[in-house]
Amino acid sequence: MGKNVIQPVIFAVSGYKNTGKTTLITGIIPILTEKGYQVAVIKHDGHEFESDVPGTDSYQHQKAGAYGTAVFSKSQFLVTKRTPEITAEMLLPFFPEADIILIEGLKDSSYPKYICTSPQENATPDEVAERILELLPKGRVGETSSNK
């Protein structure tokens, strides 16, 4: 039920580890979705991470040497692919319906951002959501998907 903004707003919530990035983002998401915006999140991990759960079939496929795996059901999918380098920009096309794409991390990026310093000192989710909403293009919101 997104508002189909022509170009999504991309906004980073950045900071060092344990500064409240995830908590802030999970507070921002319901504020934006309650206003009718489709929100996607891309999380940057500065370290390597385990992309699957031990014991699952796709985990076994990866451990057997598959460079990529995909799991899908009727309403969602998960793709894992080993690649020499990946950027947030390479992931944006996975979210064509998004009005707003939040990026967790990427403190050195050129995206508009909020820098978290500590959970006690960070702005509130409402304050950061307001900053994000100010970035939406005025007069460029299309029909809501319920009107199509």
C-alpha cells in the first residue's frame, strides 16, 4: 500500500556498534508504514556474517560449495550469493515498490543520514522519521496502490 514515490528516499542510520541503530530503525518503520509508505531496510555488516541457519537445506547447499542459494515461498524469498564485492546500490533494485529505503550502517556514505551516538543520546524515532519525510519530493507522489 505504498504511496509509489517516483524515486525512493534513501536514508542511512549509521554509527558504531551498539549505538542503537537497529532500535532506532525499528522505531522509525511503524511511523512511516502507518502513514502509508512502503519501507525497505538494507543492513550493512562490516564483518562477514553467517547468512543461513545451520541445519536448513539451503545452509547445507552452501556448505557443499554452492556459491548461491535461493529459498522462496508464495509470498517471500531469500537469496544468498557470494560475490567479490557488493554495494548498497546493487541491492536497491530488489525494492522497486519502496517509497523509503533505510540503510543501517554505511556511516561514510553520501546518503542523507542520522548518526547514532548512544541509545541514551539518540534522537527519537519520531524526530528521525520527520527528517526522512522532509526528504520526500513534494508533488511527486503517485496514486496509492489501492486506487489502481
